[in-house]
Amino acid sequence: MTDTLTHQQAIPAATATKAPRPSTLTRQGRRSRAGSLLASGWVLGAAVVVVVPLLYLVSISVMTQAQIASGILVPTDPAWQNWADAWNSPLPRGVLNSLIAAFGGAVLSLALAVPGAWTIARHRTGGKTLSGLILSPWLLPPIVAIVPLLTLLRMVGLSNTLTGLTLVYALMNVPVAIWLLDGFIRRIPVDIEESGRIDGANELQLLCRIVVPLLVPALIAVGVIIAILNYNEFLFATFLTQSEESQTVTVLLAGMLSERVQDFGRMAASSLIAVIPIFTIAVLLQRWLVEGLTTGAVK
């Protein structure tokens, strides 16, 4: 009995000796606070780098040429006419063309990339080298493809059309879409597909009824990334579209720089009008974008 009591009393004493010292807790708390302050400072610095140029662009968009030349930061008498001039120009049509080409090309890229990425990830099609071979042409300078694409579009009657530019965007980004979707598809448990095969589903039914629904967050994430790449693209849009009916917003903005009299206030207002649609779409799809980039297809 005495030995049992002595053993029970020894347990708290042994446990107490293993507890961290106050000095150790203090050092850990200081390191945690230092890390938190460093992270907060980094985020604040990144926000300043991103937000300050946009704010100055907003300020320039309501300045006259004289105010811009004087070097002031905030105008005392805003020139709202810059926004009216930008809106009454071909710019809104260019923004609409860019949105159609960007998201139309993204949808077509995903439609072509999902079967390709699935066969590579699940059926080992092409071995270990096919993914790299598919992505390698995307890494080449785009200028090398201008003449062949221009010739092919002229042969099929799609030269200087928004449809032709959309098809070019779709085919151009299939490799990067396959590369991005490959990792998401590999996160899907193979047991889910095996269960579908046991129930009698063929390969097409597995892809359409099982894989694609699980890939919805990933499809949104990859689609938004590809759409932003298409929206910001300039080189192909410059060579493949010459008329105002088919030109994108990047071509129209670049054309403002070639004018003899450059109205920087109108250019700033036009740039903000071009940014607003894609920025709004990215904010509205932020939840699915983050979910797709972090968790992938696993639900």
C-alpha cells in the first residue's frame, strides 16, 4: 500500500519535471510574434506595391494634360471628360471582344484538355514524356507561329475574325491546361473510378459522370487562369485582327500610344475600363479559384 502511494506521488513529480520552462515559452512566444509581424509586413508591402500604381492610375484618369505635366498626384479639379471620351470610343467593343475570345478560348481549351489529361494521368498514355512534349511548344516564342497561323486562318476563311482568334487561343493553351489538370486528376481516388467500372460504366461515362463533376473546382481555377492569359494576350491579337470589329482591348490600348497627340488621361481611363471586367470576374470566382488551387478535385 505504501509503495503504491509513493508511486502515485512520484508520477506528478515526474510529469512536472517535463513541463516547459517559462523562459522557453517566452522565447517561443517572441518567435511567434516576430514571425507574425514579418508576415504582416510582407503582406502590407505587397499590397502597397500592387495598390499604389492602381491608385495613381485612377488619379491620372481624371487629370488634364496640363495637370499631368505639372506632376501633381491628386487633381483639384477632376476631368471626368476623360472617362466619357474613353467610353464613347471603340474601347467597349474591344473589351467585349476580349471577353468573348478569352472565355470562349478557355472553355474550348478545357474541353480538349480534360480527356487528354485524364488519359495521361490514369492510362499512362505516352509514358512519362508525353506531358513534357505537349508543354514544350507552349514554351516557344509566340512569334514563330504567327505566319503559319495567319496562313491557316486565311485558308479556312477565318482571317481577321474573332472566331479565328478564339480558336487560336483555345489551341494555344491546351498544353498548359493539360499540365495544370494532370495534378488535380491524380488527386481523385482511383477507387471511385473502379466503383464506376464495376457498376458497368464505360470510359466516356466515367469521364463525364464521375471525373468531370469532381473536377469542377479545378476546372474553374484553370479556366480563370487561362481566360486571364487570353485577355492579356497582345501579339496574336495584333497580327490576326486588323478591323475594329474584331480587335481586342489590348490592341486598342496599344494603338493609343501610336497617336501623335497622346492623351494620357484618356489612356488611363481606358486602361481602368479594361481592367474592371476581368477584375470583377476574378473576385466573383475567388472562392472557387482558391478551392481549386488548394484542394483540387478531392471533396
